[in-house]
Amino acid sequence: MNWELTTGRARIMAPPELVWQWVSEPRGWQAWNPKIEEVIPLTPEAPREGMRFRIAYRLRKNKKQLAEAELVEFKPNERLVCRTTGGDLKPGGWILETYALYADEDTTVLTHTVDLAHSRMPYLSRLAVVFLTNLFNSSGSLGHVRNLKALMEDGVDPPFSKG
């Protein structure tokens, strides 16, 4: 079974280079993803493949999850993949989150996917997540990438921009 879910998709009126400034810096994710409370880098370098950080999620109203994360793929202006462990996942389990960008005329299409294949979540729990995502968000039009689109198209600068 395919355990990869498209949780967000947006066409953003900006070039991939500008969208990448928002996507590539984990410390800025909480500006547009309300489920992220904090990101603490564990490596001093600028974001790149191999960057590690701690991340605090609030997936349910009163429950905060602390996790470890690493950027396992980092292709500027194209693709970022983050592997997350810890939180509610069983030991040895991980989730991959991918942000893929591509230029389409004068816009950038940004897609966010989550791969649960190695999560070690119980089979029925994964099945429920896949079913509910496909039922309520089959187009990927919901989710936090919509927040990023709104910020960018309102002219807000990335929180950690170099400019």
C-alpha cells in the first residue's frame, strides 16, 4: 500500500527562489505552520542536507510532541525532505515530509507530502490517516502551505531572509 499522503498543494505567485527561502529554513516554519511551536537547530550551519534540529509540534489541542529531525535531501529551489523521529512514534519509526517546488509560467507549485511507510504506526492507524486525508483533503488544497501562499502573496518577507 502507498503510505504517502499529499497534505498540501498551492500555486504561489512567486518564483521558486523566493518560495525556497521560506521552505528551506526550518526555524521559519512556525510562521506558516500552526502545528509547529518551536525549532531548535542542533547544528550551527545554514540549512543544508544533514542539518539536524529539535522540533516541537502541537498536533492535538493539549498535547505537545518533541521530536528530532534531519534534512535528508536539500536541492535548492526544487526539493527538501525532512526525516522526523520521536514524538508519538514507536522507537525506530520515522516520517518523511517532502516539500517539492516547480516553476509553472509565472508561479511556483509547492506540494507537501508525508510518507508514513516507516512510521511504525499500527496498520489500522495508518489506514485511518490515509482514508481521512483522501476523504477530506484529496486535492491537497487544505493545510499549512495555504498559509505560506497567503503570507507570500501579501508581500511578507521570510523570517530568516538574507535580504
